[in-house]
Amino acid sequence: MPFSPALRRILVVTTLGSFMAFLDSTIVNVALGPLAGTMDVSLGTIQWTVTAYLLALAAALPLSSWAAARFGARRVFLVSLSAFTLASLACGLADTAGQLIAFRVAQGAAAAVATPVAQMIVVRAAGPAMMARVMSVTGVPTVLAPIVGPTIGGLLLEHVGWRWIFLVNVPLGALTVLLALRLLPADTPGRAERLDLTGFATLALGSVALTYGLARLGEHGTGGGAAYPALWAAGGALLLALFVAHALRAPRPLLDLRLHARPGFAAAALANFFLGAVIFGAIVLLPLYFQTTRGEDAVATGLLLIPQGIGVALAMGAASRLMERLGGAGRTAVAGGLLSVAATVPFVLIGADTPYWQLLLTTVVRGFGIGSMVVPIMTAAYQHVPPAAIGDATVQLNVLQRVAGSLATALLTLLLHDGAGGPVTPADSAAAFGTAFRWVLVLGACATAAALLMARIERRTPAVTPAPPAPTPPAPEPTRPAA
């Protein structure tokens, strides 16, 4: 069944907006070194341009579902996208590190709202019958954006300067806002409940504290400096536990955690959590391996990451057909998980002189396995919630992805940090990456086990909707550059 003209228009606008926000999550990383030199600050200071963006994402994300219900999804999407574009312009014109960090906070907060609201618009417009096909199409550029981000960032940095790392968003953002004004259908704001301030405070502060603590823990390793970030992470975990306790008791919570009482949604959410850790793990490890062990520059590293993105894109483009042939979302996710686990084994055995052709071929296969899990997992999650819960489900899945990204990034960088003490030869460096990839292998096995649970539940639990919907995958976290 072909897409209707109205649906095609919505897809163009929301996919372009999501692509821009996702691209910005990684494009800035290659510019941190030159930025530190230009603004005469330390790398630790300028790295706050990444950390601040990440923290703003974590803090503002819980508001997206409530804001869309209160003011209308189209209006919130337009406002947040406009704010993102203006913040990008401000970043490009910044003269000091303090100004740049402040404007990155505004960027991150706007992106945190725009991305899930775009997902809500598409989910509601596509309808159950078209959802899997629609999301297979829109998922391709949003997954490719973090892969090609370092390459685009390196090219801009080399040829036109660091300011265009941010200014490139201005024409894209202006175009997307104009298209949204013309092409997105008007919607009527609903009667949203009063904002759950207790839930928002505990969730936002807990997410920020946990994200900050895990980010700093990965940088300090297990040395004496690890106590301070560990306290932040523990405090964030405590606040999140308080949020869960509050949400389960409150009559109208910020997020309805009772959705996890539905076995189908709970299993898909668990698989989504582990899959997020697997994806973010590769985003952290592969660029660092190419840069630190093989001595590649930012542009070459970005090009070497493209094959994995191609594998992901091929799998996501064929996701709906794979689900039809394999007999459901659960079975498809299991098959993709097994394939990604098998393709991770060569990275456990990686060396300092492993042939590039072998690495690139393996990343294509691994990317295909990961892509074969993304759409089925998200399909299963939405298949087991009522239409009225789409906003809640979208935000919760995004939050789980961000927590998984923070945990995976902290764990893997901690392993690399501790494995690189003292003088390091290329062989020692490769061995440290092999150890880190063992944990990626474990995370992939956990995702596959959760997908197997999905398949079992799928056989015995009827779906809420007659056909499987699947949202655009959440944005990967910004990754820290190689030191």
C-alpha cells in the first residue's frame, strides 16, 4: 500500500527535524580540540559542550509528552525546532567557552522535546496498518546521522572552520520550520492534567545527576577521583527510585509506569534498554579504536564507521518484510540479536593489525543484525499499549535509551581507562578494546534474551492494536572524543 500524500508530507518534515537533532549529537565531538585551543581553555572545560548538551537532554525530555498534550504536538514541534535553530546560530557566534556551553544547554533542551514529539506525530498519523513500513523508512536517516556525524564534522572543521559545526543547522532548521508550517496538519490541544511537579523534579534531577556521575566516572576510572562522580551517580539513582515510587502511587503521574505491567511492553522495553547499550557501546569503542590504536584522523574514522550504518540502513529498510517472513516482531528481533552477537565475536579478538577489510565486513554484518532488532523491538513495545498511551510510551523508551547509553559509555570507557595504565603499545591498546568488546557481547546476549522473551509473550498475549507500530529509534547520546 503506497503512502498517502498527507503522510508523505509529515514524513518529510519529521524525518528532517529528527535527522538534524541526531546529527548534532555527534558532529561536535571532532571539534573539541580546536575549540579548546581557539578559546584558550582546557579540554576538560570545553568538553562541557558535550556534557551540557547531554544533561539538558536528560532534564527536558520528561516534559515532551505533557507539553504535546497541553499545547498540541504541532505547536510544540515548531517551537522546539525554532529554539534549536536559534540556539545553533548562537553557538556558531559564541566568543567564549561559557557562552558556547550555555547555548549548548538550550540546544539540548530543544532537541529533547522536538525528537519525541516528532515521533508522536508520525505514530498518530500513520495508523496501525502503515506503522511498520513508515518507521522502517524514517529510521534509516535517524540511525545514519550519528554514524556520519563525525565525518561531516571533520570535513567542516578542516575546510570552513569550527563555527560551521553549529551554523550548518541554521539553514536546515529554517527549512524544516517553513516546511512544518506548510505541511504539518493542525491539531487541537487536549485537556492535559496539571503538571506533576514532584514527578518532574525527581525524574529530571535524577536523570541529570545519574548522567553526570556516569559520564565523569568513565573519565576518572577507578582511581581516587572516582568517589565524587560515584556519589553523583548514586544520588541520581536514588532520585529515580523516588520517582518510581511516586509515579506508582500518584493518581495522575508525569509518566504512567503502570504500562510496564503489560508483559509485552515490559519485555520490549527491556530489550530496548539492552539494545541501546549495545548501540552506544559500538559508537564509543569503534571510533576510539581507529583513532588511538590505528592512528586514524577524524575524517578517516568517520568514513570507517559508514559500513556499519549501511548495514543498519539495509536491515531497517527491510524490517517490515523480515517481520512478515519470520512470523512476528519477536522472532525477527531474536534473529537480529543472534546475528549481531556473532558479528561481535571478531571484535573480542581484535588486534593492532587486524585487516581493515575484515573489520569493515564485520561491521556491515553487525549493523544488519542491530538494524534487524530496532524496528521489531519498538514495534512490539507499541503493539501492547493503547493509542492514548503513545506519548507516555515514547518518553519512557527515550529515557531508557539515555540511561542505557550513559551506563554503557561509563562502563566501557572505565574498562579502557583502567586497561591503559602506564605506557601502552598498539598491542596493549587493542587488547583493552578486546576486553571492552566482551562486555558488548554480554550486552548483546542480554538484548537477545529479552527479545526471546518478547517472542514468547507475542505468541500468547493479544496485541492492543491490530498491526504493529514502531517509533523512530531514540537518539544516541553524544560520545566523548578520544583523549
